[in-house]
Amino acid sequence: MHYFSTNRKSPAVSFREAVLNGQPDDKGLYFPSEVPIVTELCLSEMHERLYPEIAFDLMWPYVGGDIPDNVLFKICEALNFEFPVVEISDGISALELFHGPTLAFKDVGARFMSGCLQYFSKDKSGKTLVVVATSGDTGGAVAAGFHGVEGVEVVILYPKGKVSRIQELQLTTFGGNVTALELRGTFDDCQALAKKALADTDLQKRIHVTSANSINTARWLPQQLYYFFAFEQIGAGDQPVFSVPSGNFGNIAAGLLARAGGLPIKKFIAACNANDVVPEFMRTGDYRPKPSVATLSNAMDVGDPSNFVRILEVFDNNVAELKEALDAVSISDETTAQTMREVYKASGYILDPHGAVAYRALADHISDHPGESGIFLETAHPVKFDSVEEILGTHVEVPPAIESLFSKHRESIEMDVNYDDVKDLLLAKI
Ligand SMILES: *Cc1c(COP(=O)(O)O)cnc(C)c1O
């Protein structure tokens, strides 16, 4: 197994190099040279096995021998939380991805990547600096995943006043090797500064810098696992449609990879908010990035989704085949809020705004295709978004697992949007 760049200018590399580099120099994304196929037998025996065992078998070919089996197994054991499929209404179930330490699906990729980086850092001189910009969920998952990992320093850039109360606690209460930078600016400013640091050759000469967003192969690949875990629960039968709330399109690209690897899934729906670059592409054939617009489902406010090139790669750039497998829709904030109220009223289930976008897209699809059934991804716990209580007019219980956050000491460094200041701080981590 090797990893080539989707831009095809940078050389192909091993799994280890793909993880350490993060992104190829030609600004493409790393993509596996082959998609390992899962056998019928493996699928039919899945329900007899534990999730870390399934994860180990599925990830093993992708790692291509770069991590010893016993270490890879330990890394897979970190995915020791639940991924329940919960029926919400007739033919529609939620795959709940919020039972990890920071209550969002990004825990899966962050924990897997931190295990890989920890192993690869052992025989490497000097520290690794992980720089990540967040609109809320990524930062918390990366902080939790990398806290205490030897040889790794983490700097998280987040926009002041623009993350929720719980997200901010998750970013700022770890301390140790995790530093939270509170920038007086927007998420786009944070992203631009993080990109600048990653491309700064002077900085790279002094310390190895990498990112931990879904561009990184080790964060992206394990996101296919929970589609298999859902299959393990529902069994073979009618193939489900999966509706995935999509922003940077890492999650859905991983699902499409799982399907290409033999997981029986009828179709995917990319459920977007007002940021509709991909729905527009599917309609017109023109891919036109736009500046992002702010919505209720803010983790999906992306105007130029990075991982879309990986989706094209899954289909060998055959757009006709892609259209068979993927629908893409855009759901407004008004419809999102209305959906949250309707579902709460009908079933008592509290959707978060991201899950609500996916629920709506799936419910619309099923009403057009009677007889089909589907699963939408509930990507984060509703308590993480302050808007939920306002929309539903009800209190959202804080899960006991994170209650302790409220008594922890918060620490962040507040700064203006200025690269030189950020760089000084990064250099101080060496
Ligand atoms: C990050 C995130 C998304 C978007 O996932 P992508 O892989 O970027 O498409 C959706 N929902 C929540 C809650 C998220 O945190």
C-alpha cells in the first residue's frame, strides 16, 4: 500500500510519511493506491467480533506494515465507545457518533491519529507540533486525543466568542502539551493562520509541523469504521441509504470508501446547509468554491470542501458513476430548526443542528422513494450547541461524562489575528 497525491505531482509515500507530512507539497490530498476489499465472510462474521477487532482488520491493510500489529491493536482499542443505531421514525435511524470523550465523531479520527503519531514520533528526532484551526468540534477532539502524548505539542486556534460554552471548555481545560489560542477574528482567520504555519518553511526547518484535520490520512481513514459498526448492528437485509451532514466532506468520503471496499450501502446523501458548493456541482457539473456563510450547523460552514477531491478519486473521476451513488442537497436554517422541533415533538428525540440537516435530507429522500430505509449520522451531541435549547425551548441535560468540565480551570491565550505573534508562540514550543 502506498499513498499518492490527488494532484499527482508529489511522489507517492508510505502510510507513515503520509501521516507525518499531513498534506503533499503539491497541495493535493493523499489517497490509498488500492482499496482493500472486505469479503462476504468477513461481513457475515462481523457480529461475533468486538469493535477494536473489526477496526484492526479493516485498518491493517491501509497501514501497510508501518505499525507493528500489537501497537495497531492498542490504537484500535482506543475506539472503546459506543456507536448505537437508534430508530427515530419509520425507516429512519440515527447512527449516534457522540459517545466518545468530546461528544463528536471527530473523536474517532483524532484518537486513531494520535496513536499513530505517538508511535511514529518514537524514532524521530525532535518534537512534532500539531497546529489546528477549529470552529468548535475539531479542537476539542484533537485536544482530548493528543493530551499527554509524549513528543507532541498541540496548538489550537479558535475564534473568540464563536464556539459554544461546552466547546470552549473542551478546548481550554487540558493544559500540559495543549495550548488554546483565542483569536480576535473569525474561523476563516484561524484557518488562514494555521495554513500559513503549515506552509512556513522557516518554521518547518526548526520543528516538524503537521495538522490534525481530516486532510490527514490517519484522521480520515478510520472514519469509515463506524459505517461497518452500523452494518454490524442492522445486519444484511435491505441496503440502507446513508445521509451524512457534510462540511469538509471527510466523513462522507470515508463512507464512500467503505462502500467501494464492499460494504453494502445503497446510496449516500450529502446533506449540506446553505453552503451548497457540492449540491450545485451535482446539479450543474461546475465546481465553484464560494466564501462560507454562517449557519446553525456551523461545523459545516465550508465554502470549498477539501475532501471532495477524495470522493472524485473513489470514483476514478467518473462523474456519472458518482451520481449513481451520491445525492447532494442543501437545507436552510429555517427548515433545520423546524425539523428539530418536529422530531422533538413527535418522538422526544433531540437532534443537534448538524444531525437535523441530515435527518431532513433523508426524510425527504424516503418520502420520494417509499420502501427504502436509511440511517443518518448524528455527528455531535446536542448539548454542544447553544442554539438547541433556544430552538426547542427545553433544557438539554449535560451527559455525566463531561460534567467535570465545569469545575476545571480554563486557560487560553488571547491574540489579534497576526501571524508573527502566532509564530512567536509556536517557536516557544520547541
Ligand atoms: C466536523 C463536523 C461535521 C462535518 O464533517 P466533515 O467531515 O467536515 O464533512 C458535521 N457535523 C459535526 C457536528 C461536525 O463537528
